[in-house]
Amino acid sequence: MNFNLKNITRENVKGLSPYSSARDEYVSDGSTMVFLDANENPFENGVNRYPDPQQRSLKTILAAQKGIKEENILLGNGSDEVLDLLFRAFCEPKQDNIITLPPTYGMYKVLSGINLVENREVLLTTAFQPNIAEITKAIDEHTKLLFICSPNNPTGNSFSTAIIEELLNSFNGLVVIDEAYIDFSSEESWTSKLADYPNLIVTQTLSKAYGMAGIRLGICLASPEIIAVINKIKPPYNVNQLTQDKAIERVSDQKAVQTEVASILEEREKLMETLKTISFVSTIYPTDANFILAKVDDATRRYNQLLEKGIVVRNRTTQPLCENTLRFTVGTSEENNIVITALRALSN
């Protein structure tokens, strides 16, 4: 590997001076001050002041929990903003390209289109693992980002550590590992490897295990040098005060999060055992996520039958390698009992 961050950063970003907000220029030390610097409404209501543009209080907690430093973290308005910032920082429109590994999370492709960056799709193997030989063939001097979703959506499985390490060692661009579902996996987060790989970026979210999809909080974990580049182009107040407050409250209560994750894993096992007994289910794929992908006889028919019973699952049959598959998110015990009853009725 011959990775050089300067070589893959867009020229206009290299020379960019980021906007300096009032809250960047003066950071409160906690003492009582009269703030007349940001043209805010002075009447206190909890949200009349601009939020901390660097979300320092939240980053302090996250850094301690993940065993990294605050300068390794950038927060965004959901992971989708974080992913979009990567395109804008490192990919030259109409010139550069990225590599994605279908079937995978659909926003990578959408964002490539929005940013006028070619998306080179390299299908996973039939075992739902990255195809190193084909990925290597697809890489050229304009390949900037390689997106790896592990545990993968929609397949649910984690990718081989050895395969990912080989890609990290051989690719001169940025390897972006999307760990939206890592909290449901027994695999170790790649966050622990940030110091070993200068081209590694890990993205996480509070939308899944933390149950905070509604507040839109995405996490980017990378070297301080990569984070510094992205910080140049992020909007100054991209994470609002209500989101910061709610996120701090939730990540500070790890016991509650772990209890919910344990419940989801228990329910996942219960749902998998039931799916094994359903006549129209032919394959249940291994999963490290909070969902199960299952191959059925006719995905569209079964999807509609479940819908008629008031149950909404995801029909993934249009995705590569996923013909006639349904994706079942693991719900509460009560919700899963409803699903199980419906599946058994349809199986008769």
C-alpha cells in the first residue's frame, strides 16, 4: 500500500478555509457569560443558542467508550450526511470513481449519482463475501473510496477479517467500513484498528442498537488527519442541540442499551428457529444484525400475504443475489409472536 491522504483529497478542499462560527471562536468554560456574539435571541428557552458545532460533550463520552480520542470522531446528521461528506471531500465529480459491493446499502449508489462520481459495482460472492480478485480489477488511479458494509445490509452477515485486511493493505484509497449493525455482532469493531490503517474509515450510527433513528446521529471514526479534512466542509451546526442532548442521555445509559440488544438477539434466535419450520422458506442466511434474510418460494406473494395480515417486512428480491428473499427486522417479543403466528398460518 502507498496511501497518501493529500493525493486523494480534492484540490479545492485542500485550500479551503472552513467557516468559523461564533461558537468556534469562543468555547465556554462553564462560567456565566453574557453572549452577544452570535446574533441570537437572548430569551432562554433551551434552544435559543446555537449548538456546539463540534459536539464536544458528546464526543468526550463516545471517545471514552470506544477507547479512542475525540479528534478521531466526526458527527453528522445521520450516517448519510457522513457518507456524503466523504464524496465531497475526496471524489472529483466526473473524474473519480468508487467501488461498492452489491447487494449492499443503497445510499452509496444514490450518493455517487448525486455527486457525479462513477459507482463501480463488484458483486459479492455467492457466500456473500467480497470478491478480492474482481475488486482489484475494478480499481484504477481514480478509485477513491471502497465501501464495505459489515455486518452487511441486506444479507446480515459479517465479512471475513482476512479479506478486509487484504483490501486495507492493498488499496491506496479510503476503505469505508459501515458498522451500522456492529452492536448486534460478536465481531470486534474495526475502530480498534484505526491506528494500524491510515486509510481506514469506520461509520456507525445511533439509529439501530441505540434506538435513536429519529434524532439522526451518525458517527465517523478515522485518523485525526482524515477527520480534519472532513471538518473543513461540514456545515457548522450540522448536529442540532436537541439531537446532542438526547444522544448524550442515551449513550450515557449503556445498561439500557445492552438490555435491549440482548432482547433483540434472543428474539432473533426465536424468529430464526420458527423460520426453519416454515414450508415456503428454503434458506435462512447467517446474520450478525438485527434482521434475518430468508429465501422463500415467491417473495412478492409472501410479502403481500404478510401485508394483508398487518405485517410489513422488506422484499429484497430485486437486489443482486437476493432473488425471492424477504428481510425480517427483529421486533419486540409481542411483535415477533404476531409474525410467527402469521407465518405458521401461511405455512399450512
